[in-house]
Amino acid sequence: MIEVVDLHKAFGSNNVLKGANLKIEKGETLTIIGRSGVGKSVLLKHIVRLLEPDSGYIQIDGENILDFDRKQLMAYRRRFGMLFQGAALFDSMTVDENVGLSLREHTNTPEEEVKEIVSEKLRVVGMKGIENLKPAELSGGMKKRVGLARAISMNPEFILYDEPTTGLDPIMADAINDLIIRLREELNVTSIAVTHDMTSAYKISDRIAMIYEGEIIFAGTPDEVKNTDNPVVQQFIRGEAEGPIKAV
Ligand SMILES: Nc1ncnc2c1ncn2[C@@H]1O[C@H](COP(=O)(O)OP(=O)(O)OP(=O)(O)O)[C@@H](O)[C@H]1O
Ligand SMILES: [Mg+2]
């Protein structure tokens, strides 16, 4: 289990996280929702210690990840696959090189086997046979899928998805949703997704947590989210300009 405890993070005078608390249970898919710029990506980055908090901490199975030395941190990060916002593929590298990057850099897997694993992961995301293409030759949806193939290349226990469906057409978005559900079922992964796509959040999530003004103000099942009388949550999930959240 991952536990985020009283996380504070400021960039200069910009206080982004102001005491965020969140528990992620093994095997669940938890989605973090909230407005643009509220700190969703920042929170996700803290979970793999790509950012360090000003105060507060993150525990995995009772161990504080801030206490990890370099070697422990590397081992910890290897348990994660991360689909970055915008896929973050390397433009100069082929799909094969992108997906096989960690295997080639961090393991001694023979080249022949790496190629097999890359093909298999591409098959899982429905992108078989595109090994030799470059990112510039892919559509947005294809890039997300390749990013996902890379995220699962090392058989992670946890997958972090940052905006997996943003910018995709509704059908491709739904295909990505199905893929996220299938990965949980087939690979038994624990997932943390960040999104403002409520259709996706309802479909993929066991629980949904909302971040607002630096804190997690609500966490519950999709039904609990829909039925809460919290006015901030209601305004957000209905996408209304009027309400306690100021539009600008
Ligand atoms: N490395 C950084 N240095 C300085 N400020 C940062 C850094 N990363 C994020 N921020 C700031 O922190 C705030 C939260 O950013 P974040 O990327 O987490 O937003 P978000 O909720 O993911 O938004 P979106 O939905 O648009 O992706 C923003 O004000 C952003 O400018
Ligand atoms: Mg973001």
C-alpha cells in the first residue's frame, strides 16, 4: 500500500500542495481529478520521488521513500511504469528503441529477448508491428499506446497514468480506458491515474480522489463521488462555471 501523508510542496511563492493525504490500496485503480494547474502531475511525481516535498512523506508498505538511498530508490522506481502526460517518447528513437529503453539500459536481457518483449508489449496495447516507426509518424492515440507499452515493459506492480485520454477522440479514449482495465485484470497492477476526463474516471476507477486548493478534499467510489453533497466536487464533475470554484 502507498500512503501520501501531509504532503506540502511550494515552487517559490506558489503553494501547490498544502497537506495532501491519500491512500492507494494494492490492486486498485485510483483516479485523481482536479482542475488544470492544481497539482495533479506534481503529486504523481512525488510518488516516484521525481520531486521531493517540503514536508510530509510517502510510505510504501510502511517504509518512507524519502529514507531510501540511491540504490533503494532505483529499485523502488523499477516497480513503477509511468505514462507521462503527452507520452514523452524520444523523437529520434524508433518505437522499438523507445519501448525497449529500460530493458536495454537497466537489465542484461539479451537483445533477441528484448525484441520479443517489445513485440509482446506492443501486441498488448494493440500496436503490433510498428517497431520501426518514429514518433513523428504516429497519431496522438498511437503515441499514448506506445508510451503505455513502454510503461509496462518491465512488468511493473504500479502504473502511473498522467492524462491517459486527454486529447484523444472519444473512441480512442475509450479504447485506452479498456486497455487500463485490461492491464489491471491481466497484470494485476495497482494504478494511479490523473485526469479531468470524468467519463474515463468513472469507467476505470475503483476510487476517485479530488484535489482542490492543495488538499485531497474527497475520495470515494464513482457512485460516492456522483452522490456526494460536497459542492466543490459536484461543480467539478458537472463542469459548471457557477459554484464555489472560481472559473478564472
Ligand atoms: N518543476 C516545477 N517548477 C516550478 N513550478 C512547477 C513545477 N512543476 C509544476 N509547477 C507548478 O505547479 C502547479 C501545478 O502543476 P501541475 O503540473 O501539477 O498541474 P496539473 O494539475 O497536473 O495540471 P494539468 O491538468 O494542466 O496537467 C502549476 O502552477 C505549475 O506551474
Ligand atoms: Mg498535469
